[in-house]
Amino acid sequence: MTIAFLNCRTLIDDTLVDGMTVIVEGERIAAVVPEADIPAGAERRDLNGAILAPGFIDTQVNGGGGVLFNDAPTVETIATIGAAHRRYGTTGFLPTLISDDLATVREGIRAVDAAIEAGVPGVLGIHIEGPFLNVDRKGIHDPDKIIVLDDEGFSTVTGLKRGRTLVTLAPEQTSPAMIARLVGTGVIVAAGHTDGSYAEIRAALDHGLTGFTHLFNAMSPLTSREPGAVGAALDDEDCWCGLIVDGRHVHPATLRIALKAKRADRFMLVTDAMPSVGQTDKGFMLQGHRVEVIDGVCVNEDGTLAGSDLDMAQAVRNTRAMIGVSIADALTMASRNPARFLGIAESHGRIAAGWRADLVALSEDGQPLATWIGGR
């Protein structure tokens, strides 16, 4: 079936364009053409002036729809998480495991492999956030789960057969050689929950580290004499930085400063979402601790941030309202930039002929109206 999405403002190469029609055949975009050139026989979908953007890609999704990936690393859990986030425009995501036993990590990897093989919509791979972290920057992570990256850990995290693997680690807790070894297998390595010095982070970047997980949060800050992990991230021209834009994880002024310090196409929005997303009952258990959502923020009993109740559509709206980023740039930070980070930008994150028909229609104020994954 050929479908023509028309009467919309289309995000084409980071610019919103009026008057173009997106032609979808099967799972792919066949063409982007003026309305006058719609093929005969195409089914017309009038979007009534909505914004049509590439579907959002979220590289950090712990849970949603009432389930947490760590609690039950299964295909069913992944499908539930994906369905919850799809309502908010997310068409691609990495189910994310926070620090846990290596046996649980292996279960999660097997589940992601099986989910991709079964065609669960939106699954792009796995994000293994820990357990190779710095306990001094653990945040909500269980300190008893944090370990040193050894050969067993290496063989575990490199076990995914399908999709992309993202590993968040503290560079100072391993070696540049180990980082290079991981990267050599195709793993994407990010720094997070790290107390590393600028020199330690710089060495990791020189050996293949390319990302920073939730920039500013749970990492050594930028100070006058020690730039820390934040300074290394902002100083490096090519690395990618994930941002949680909920007004609580990072102050909006800090985010505005970061965007002035570094090229905008190296920032991507992430949610760090928890089971509360898509639920009316917002409370949940996290590794034995009760977490409540208070004023839109997930916190445990002692007030420690525990992921977020954020969805990607809200993150886009917040990026516009809190940071002053244009709608086109905010949408790009939620779609094309994470696709570039994951190395899938030749198939995802763009509205162009040949790309996957992963799309989201939004109202002018950024409310999701409809989502398509592979044209469905």
C-alpha cells in the first residue's frame, strides 16, 4: 500500500518545510514531493496542518507502562515499555538496565535479541548502564551491584547479536585499553556515574568513548582548576551528550550554557524513564526501594533522583520552553541526533527517500497526535 501524508509541516534535514507530502510504501519512505505529485492510487492521509517529524529515538529507557526492565528482562517487558513510550512519539529505543548482577545483564541481552528477532516495534538494541561505575557517583544505583569491568563483564556486555549495544561506565574505573577493546567489538561506550578527572576522561575519548550519559548528572563537575567529566564533554567537539530536560535534573540556565559551549548537533534528548511513564499510578519499587513521583519527578525515600517520569514529547516541549531552542532543533535533538550517535543515521531519524517510515505527527504545541513505526 502507498500512503501519502499531506497537509503538514515536515521536518526535512533539520528545517520545517510547508507544502510537502511524504510518500510511504511499506516500511520505507518512498519520496518527499509536492502535493501535486502524489502518485495516483495512493491513500491520502490529511494531517490537518500538523507537524510531521522523524520518530523520536530514546537511548535511555528503564521502564514504562508500569514495568521496569531490570525487574523482568523479557520480551514481554520490552514490548510493554515500547507500547507505553510510542504514545509519546518514541519510535526507537534502547531498553536500559541499571547496575545489576551480570546474570541479569545476560538475561536482558537475550531478551533484546529475541525482541528484535520477533519484530517488537521500536527496539534498536540495549543500554547497559552499569555495573562498571564509580560508587562515589552512584546516584540511585545499588552500590552492592557496582563491580570492576573484567573479562567476564567484557564477554557479557558484548553478547548482543542484533541491534546496537551502549555501555555506560566510569572511565576511571577501567583502562583506556579496555574501552578500546569494547569499541573494537562495535559497542558504543559512554561515560556516566563517573568521578573521573579531565585527563582520565580525555584518555577515554582518545580510545573510543563517544558519549556522555545524562550530562551533568552523576559526574565530576566543571570547576576552575579541574574541568572534570563535564568539562571534557563540552571541550570535545565530536562526542555526544544526553540531556534530561525536565527542569529538575539540570537547571535550564546550565543547559543553555552547555548549548552555547558546544555544537548543537552533538546533544540528544533522553528520558531516563521509569515505569511511571504512561501510568496513572505513579509509584513503583526500584531494587527494594519505594519511588514516588512528586511534582513530576521520581525520588526515593531520601529524596534521591531515581530516573524520571519524562516522555520524549514532553522533553521536546521542555527544550523549547526552558532552553529557548527552536521546535526544529528540539525535534532534531530527539530524532536525528540520537540516530547519528547510534550509527543508524542512514536508515533512521530522517524524513527522506529510503529511510524507515518511523514518524510522529504533533500539534503546534508539541502534543503527539499519531505515531508510525515502519509505516504502521
